[in-house]
Amino acid sequence: MQSTHHTSTASAYARSLLELANEAQQAEQIGNELAIIGQALGSDGASGAFLGSPSIKPSERDSALVRMLEGKVSGLTLNTIRLLNQRGRLNELPGMISAYAEMLDAQLGNVDVDVSVAQPLNPDQTEQVRQRVSSALGKKARIKVTVDENILGGLVVKIGDKLIDGSVKAQLEAMRSRLLEKMPA
């Protein structure tokens, strides 16, 4: 997951939730629950409006949150969201979800990697690339493969803001530059 800016409040709630989740050995489960909640909030404008509406009393919103989430998410997840509501901080929920995901990824050693290739990879090739990138980084790579016919062959790997260009196109351009440097003027 890419690092994004979160408010200190969102980060503090995420850090506290992750510590409690680790103690309960539920860190990944809670991460999954939060991801689903985040997707629902992102795709449903009505939910976001409901959560942020000043016209709805916190007690009414709390009852609705319990009805919507109880039995569907862990007690830690529900209690954290309810606490945000009670403290008038539900606006921090999207940032807290994102911060939690980043902290969990760091804890688990996960890293998102974008891989560009000239032609689609089959599942075995994709897994080979994932394993090689994971081995090189010493982390668990989650790769997203895209096809870019402009690279001719090889692959281009992007990790955060770092780019590793192992494409045939880049190799040909480097060879061309070296040849032009050695030619007499």
C-alpha cells in the first residue's frame, strides 16, 4: 500500500487498534474488516453522509452502527468505530482505516509492487516474478501486473517511488548511448 498522509488522530487510533489487535491475535482479521468497511464507505455516498451528518445525534448513530456491524465484525473493530462516534471523530475513520492498513503491511513485511511487461503473464510466470521480487526485497511482494507493449520485452518494476527498468527497450537505449559515446566525432 502506498504511504499517504494521515492526521495524527487517525494514526493514533490506528496504532492503538493495531496494538490491541496484536494482543488478541486478530491483526489481519481486523485489517480485512476495515478494508471492507473502507470500500463500503468509498462506494456508498449515503453511508459517508450518514456518518458525517451533524443532524444525527451520536446516540442514534451509535445504535445504527451497532445494528449494521454487530456480528459482522470483531468486537475490537466495532468498539473502535463506536469510540470514534462517541468522541465526534467519525470523520477520521477513512484515514484510520488507511493508516491501519499501512501499519499492518509494515508489520507483516508486505509491499505493493507494480510490474509492467510486454505481454500478459500466465499464473506461473506471475508467481515466479512475485517470488523473485519478494526474495530480492526480503518482503512479501503483492504484485500488480500491467501490459505495456512499448517496453518490447523484459519488465519494469515500480516499488513506491523506485523504478527498476529491466526492459529490452531500456537496454537498447543504454547500448545506443554507449555506442554513440565511443564513436569518433
